[in-house]
Amino acid sequence: MENALFRDTSIGPVLIEGNLFLAPLAGYTDRAFRSICRQWGAFFAYSEMVSSEGLARDSVNTAALMQRGTEEQQLGIQIFLNDAAVAQRSLPSLLKANPTVIDINCGCPVPKVVKTGSGSALLKTPQKIYDIVQVLTQETTIPVSVKIRTGWDHSCINYLETADAALSGGASMLTMHARTKSMGYSGKANWQALKELKLFIAKHYPTIPLFGSGDLFSAKDAQKMLLETGVDGVMFARGAMGNPFIFKETIHLLTTEEELPPISLEVKIETLNKHLYLLGQDIGEEQACRQMRKHAPAYLSGIPHAKKAKQLINQALSYAQYAEVTRQIIEG
């Protein structure tokens, strides 16, 4: 069911049957988490950031980041790099993964990424964004999307310039996290900038979809962003951590104008355990138990005795121990 807020998305020749996406999140959007989000209604998902230098060197670890889940007939692969020459060298390895969409990260504020000239550092040099996009669009028929921020800091707000560079270079989609690099993930996202960017794109690149990101922690937030800014879709990031249910909740709200009842504790625990087992298939039981420590607090947020439950989860090193902890949580 399509309406003014809930609709299909065309990224170049690629049709995606919805406009609620899972954003690329380093350390989080592995294929286990993407699979869980797809099961709960995410229409499209991006990989974790993939190093173009790693791709150029055929790194085994880099290749592992691009493995698809069973639900992923479509998959966006996000790359980070600092110039067009690296894009050229990395393309053969990237194409082996058969991405549905190639996304260029121009937004990551993490120092170890920025100091290489990648991520948010590209916001300082829109010409480099243009060059990278142009190389990729000239060398492949796979559509390219670009993720930007509003600017480097409050004195360098240049999202119209960086958006224009990306789109004139041939990008088929743009996403903006409505914060500057210097803000990181603090402060309030500037949704007014999203509105202004949407007006700019509608005037100059009317077929290109713009997705918004920033301060999306509920279905109501997504509905509000769509209404207030006019963006074509939303990209859930931190709001989906330990909360894949946000996709189903948002679909329901956008299509019925009604909110779903709260997700039950039993469903949250069942989903947490499914996430754990999927992760274990890729990295082994003990390592999966350790890695779930970063997801579990969000899954367990707001439940009775949450602090004690999180402490117990942090001590679990096997499926059996997880099962015992989750049984205790459900039984109170």
C-alpha cells in the first residue's frame, strides 16, 4: 500500500519496495543484524563501511563484510575512501560482491577514518566527491548513492555544494545525516537543512530520492521527518540498534495512522536469541555471545530489572547461558 509518506524507492534502475532503510553502521550492520531488520520490515539495508583500500588488496576481512544474508536479494555496500584512484583500483573486488547499490561514505566522523581523508573529510573537498562518483558511475552500471552531513562544522555548512557535487557526478540517491562532522552524534539534528536540501534536489535533480537520517528513534520520529522535511525516505541508524521492531512499527503507522501495541518482552527476547544464533553462524558461539553485549542493552531497555539482566548477559559465554539468563528475565 503506497501513500504520500510510504512508497517505493527508485535508485537508478533499481526498484525497492518501500522507503524505510537500515543505515550502514560500522560494527553493527553485519549480516546477522541486517537479516533481523529485514525480517522486521526493513526494505533495504547497507553493509558496514568497507575499506576501498582493503578491497584493492583483496583483504579476506573486507570480503567478509559484504556477505549477504538469506533475506538479502538486494544489498547496498558502503565504501570509504579518499580519492577516485582508490575507487578505480577497488572496483574489481567490489563488483565480485554484486552490490545492488554502491554507497560512498562522506559522513563518518570517527577520527581514524577522517585522518585518512575519508568519511567526513571529503566534505571539505566537494570536487573529490564528484570525482569518486564519476569514476564509479562511468565504470559500472550499478547505481551509486552518497551519504553526507550538513558540513564540517558550524562555520562550514556546505551540504548544497556537496550534494550538487555528488549528483552532478552521477549519483542516483543521496542521504543526509542532518548534523555536522564536529557534532558527531551529539546535539539535535537539523531537519530544516533536510527540507532545504529536498527543495534544492526537487528543482535541479527531480528524479533523485533524498533520504533523511538523524534523531530517528521511533515510528513517530520517522513520520514527523517525512511530513516536515519532504524527504523521500528515512534511514534508521542508532534507532534500530537492539530495536529492529522500529521498521514494522513505522510501516504500521504510515499505512494505518495508528501505532502498534508495544512489543512484548517475550518477542524481544525471542528476537535477541535469534540475532545471537545468526551471529554465531558467522563468528562462532563464544564470540557471538561477546558481541551481543553491544546489542543486548537496547533489546532489554525498559524491562523490569534491566540493570541486573544486562549484567547477567555480559557474563554469558554460551547459548546455554544466554538461554538461562533470558528465561530468568521472562520469568521475572
